[in-house]
Amino acid sequence: MESGTVRSNSVLAWFASPWVGLIGTAAAILGLGFAWFTYSNTQRFRKLTYYVHPIRTVVIKSDETTGLRVLHRGQQITGDVTAAQIAVWNQGSEPIRREDILDEVRIVTSPRAPILEASVRKVSREIIGLRLDDSRRASGMIPLSWKILERDDGGVVQLIYAGPATVGISVVGAVVGQSQVSAIRFTGTITSPSEQLAQLSAEGRWFSIIFGVLMLVSGAVFLSPLIRIGLKGEPIPWREYPGNVIFVIILIIFWVLVVLGSRYFSVPSPPFGI
């Protein structure tokens, strides 16, 4: 009877150990991460997506061209001429084939601005067969077609249109399982190259300072039992470490979230660049 009681007490003491709680917490976090990873990778869906690059190039500014005539295919252009780049790709896990297009996928300008030139500047793979139909460019519309778009497949289309940089550009249409094309938009502020360089330098300095402070605090917290007790020549009570380890883990998770957050709010880009 006593041996059973001793065994029960030892089991309870083992479960009451801070190390068991720490290991259980870590296992739960890893389990949740693995479950999410498994679930996200088993889902099959189509997600045709587009992204209009926030920086447009003003080729001609009408109020700045004194005495200069601009002709396009024999016709004079009297307003602004602007170049824009639009990326279109499949962000889903299910391939989008030509026969999966339910409603013609097309790039449109709003208000309708005549498109002077449309060209494919980049593709993820030549085998996708991305094609443009410029027969309706005068009405501000460029239909798109392809053979197949697998995950992260797509391309970048450049438009040169008669109009200012404020003209809206979107991609409309529908594919199987998706009633409209998803859009990724840049919500930040466009700055000059010199301002961007200064901002990147400042962010780099702050990240370095914060990382250094976190590492110093983590090291001090983790080594505090060794400094406080080890220097006295006494045995180091390892039971004091679990709380310190948890604190260090929290600091590391916080730093990872800061880094991921900075990337999330940065300028978006398709998987093959733009």
C-alpha cells in the first residue's frame, strides 16, 4: 500500500515539475502549428489574384510639353501618357486551366482610357502560355488567356495608356470556384528614392538596437541563477530555469512577430517579382 502511495506521489511530483509544463506548452504550440500547416496544405482552391504596382511612369505630361507633338500610329496624343504594370497569378493550390474561365478575364481602366500598347513583361514559366488580346485596347480593355496557371504561376503585363497616373486599373472576370478576381493593394505612401533610402537606414538601425537589447535581456535572465548562485560555490538549482526559459521564449516570439509584421506591411509583390 505504501509503495503504491509513494509511486503515486512521485508521479504527481513529476507532473508538477515546471519542466513538464514547459515541455507540454512547447508541444502544444508545435502541435497547433503542425495542424495549421497540414490543414492549409490539404485545402484545394483556385485564387486568381492581381496586383497593380503603385509606382507608375508618366511618359508624357501634357502641361509640360510645349511645342511637342506626340503621335501614336499616326494619331496625335493630346493628353498625358502613362505606363503601369499589373501582375496576375494563381495564389491558390488548384490549377486554373483555360477551360476553367467562366467569365473572360480582362484588364480594364476606369474611367475608360485608351490603351496604346500592352505587352507581357515577365512570366513565371513560358509553358503557361500567357497571351493578350489587344483588339479592344481603344476601349481601355485587354483580355487575358493562358493554357494553365498552377500555384504561383502568372505574369506581369505592362500597359501604356492615354491618361494620367490617377486612372484606375483592375482585373475582372470569373473562374471555377471564384466569382471575382482577388486584389492585393498597397496601402502605404509612395516616397522618393532618397526618402526610401533614409527610411530603410533608420529601420535597420532600430532593428539592430532592438535585437541587441532583446539578446542582452535574454542572456541576463537566462544566466541570472548561475550568476546569483554559481559564484557562491553552491549547486545551481535547475528548477529555477523553467521560468527564465519561458521568458526568453516569449522574447524570441515577440521578435519574430515584429520581423514578420514589418514584412507584412511592406510593399507587396507577386511570387515571381515585378
